[in-house]
Amino acid sequence: MVVYLDHAATTGMRPEARDAWLHAAEAAGNPSSIHAAGQAARRVLEDARERLAATLGCEPIEVVFTSGGTESVNLGITGLYRARRERTGRTAIVAPEGEHHATVDTLDYLHEHEVADVEWVRVDRDARLDPDAWEGAVGSGDAAVATLLAANNEVGTLQPLEEAASACARAGVPMHVDAVGAFGHVPLSFRGLRAASGSRSAGLVAMSVAAHKLGGPIGVGALVVARDAAVEPLLHGGGQQRGVRAGTQDPAGAAAFAAAAELAVAELAVEAARIGALRDRLESALRERLPEMRVSALGAERLPGHFHAVFPGAQGDSLLMLLDAAGIAVSTGSACQAGVPEPSHVLLAMGMGDAAARSALRLTLGRTTTAEDVDAVIATLPGVYERARGAGLSTRRVAASRPAGDALS
């Protein structure tokens, strides 16, 4: 029996979402077709869009279905940037340090190929955005668009979205939020955040989400795009979904996403309290048994299921493999490129040294996590740490390589 504590990477599909998918998939019909079968598929699709919109706090027409979080982030950032550059001539993109690699790699591409000047805004030792630095960056006069995570995918820090959106609104800059890891786990309302920023065409105008982070299927996501936001499409051919995202739409995937989102949002308060209590018990017990361990982002408000810590003297990958051998699935929070461990760019952005950034583990709890799972980790991790610390840290390097973030889609 595997103790699965990597829910931030992906969580198990809910039975209700699976049933919704199977039921919708039984019927043939392209939702763009005008015959009866096509229109039946269209009704399933639009019903799912309405239901998902209700959980996101937006209008149904603002929901653009995608293949997952990575596509949503790419479309949100690149589409907004190209439209703004065309209209205003501005070329700067503002983002905090320590973002997910769906954002980092998109910004690298735009810098290398489309003249984008990326302005990275510092984060503090808890990975929290500096609001003053953010306001200065978006108000610099050349910002075309801004983007940030709702919650850091490695350490779980929740960002000050209202402050960030308001600063962008004052500066007349449209903002995209990567809410892939936050949606369904903390309260989130697209309409509410837009109202707080007090602007229709600036501030928050786009938000990315994905189904598999809250019990829906892998390969289904959405970009919420405000009605009056200008977004240049990445895909062409058919003009579906307001011309923002062309291609045959997936009624079954949409139905499953909507079913999972409704349940996640309905259970959010109770589950956040339950999971948060389990996380706190895990954290407290491990701090007592492992005084050398350093819990990340302790000074920040975090996602309820996130436990991230540095284990001095031990390689994160060694800890992961030893726990895996003991039947406990976790993450290092950073990936291994070409088989060689690389330090977490998030921890480096938080001001940690190279050794600390190589010595991290991320344990993320979810809907199926039990007290027995937590007890298993508490019983196992001290011995695993002792073994991993005996093996020491790797000193191997790869030239010009960077760590990759968790897969979004």
C-alpha cells in the first residue's frame, strides 16, 4: 500500500468525475456540428462550462477550455503579451522570482524570440512577493503584462493577489494569475479579484486552472479570460471559444472537470481544516524528532496541504528514493535534469544557499490523506534522513541546465 503524499503534482481522480467523463464519452458528436448528435454534445459542453464558471466566480463565456495548466499559462501570458505589444508597443513582462516553470520557460522563450524584457520582482525568505517592488515594476511605464502564481508550487506560499491586482489596475497593466495549484484548495473568485482591483481592462484579466490538481482528469484545463481582455490566440483553425483557443472541444473532459471542481469547492472549508490539521501534526512531530530540519515558508500563509522542508546534509533525491522504497511517495519540489540533481530555483530565490536548495523535500497532502499516512511518515522519515545524510550531498553539476517544475498538464 503506497502512502501517497504528492498531491500537488497530481491527485487521484474522483469517482464522480470519472463517472461524468464516462457518461459524456458514451455519446458521439462534435459540439461544433449542427446535427442533433452534435448539439447534444454541445449541451454537455456548455452545461460543464456554466458549472465550472460558478465555481470560479466568473461568467461562462469567460471559461476557455484547454489541454491543461501548461497550455493555459502559455496562452494567458503569451496571448496577453502579444496583444498588448501590438497595441501599445510595450515590451516588458513583470513576474516574481521563483515562479513555476510553465511561466519561467514561457518568459524565457518570449525574451529570446519576441523582444520581451522580463522584469523579475524579488520575493522574501518565505517566497512571498514584495508588494512595493511589484508596484514599482508594474508602474515603470513599459510593462505590457504581469503574471504571478496564486500559491507557490514548491513551498505553498499564498501570494497577495488583491494587492498585486490593484497595483496592476492603477498602472493600467493586465495581469494573469497561475491558480493551478490554488484552485479548489483555497477560496478563489475571479469576479471578486477583478472587483477588488476596480478596473475592467487592467488588473486581473486572466487566470489559469487545471482539472487534475483537484480530482479531475489529466489533460483538461481552462483559462478564464475577462470579456474585455485582448488575447492573441496560440492555435488557429476553427475560431472556437471566442477565437481565443481553436480546436474541437472535449465535452467529456469538461464535464469531468466541472464535477471535480464543484465537489472540491463545496468541501473546501472542511477539507482545508482537516488537511491543515494533519499537515500541522506532521510538521510538529518531525520538528521535534529532527531539530536540524528547517521548515520552509513558516512565516507565510500557505496552502493547507503543503509541507516543505530542508534537511541539511542530505540530498533531496536520496530522501525521495529511500522514502519511495519504504512505500511513501513524495517530491523534492525540484526536478533532476539528465539524472543529475539541480538546486531548486524557488529556494535560491528565497535566499537559501546551493546546499540547502539541494536538500529539500515536499510532502503534499490531499483528499485521500489519512492520519495513518501521516503516522507512517513520522515513523519512517527520521531513519531515512539519517541514511541520506550519511550518503552526503552530490557535487556533480550540469552546465547551463535549469531545474524543471512539476508538470501541469
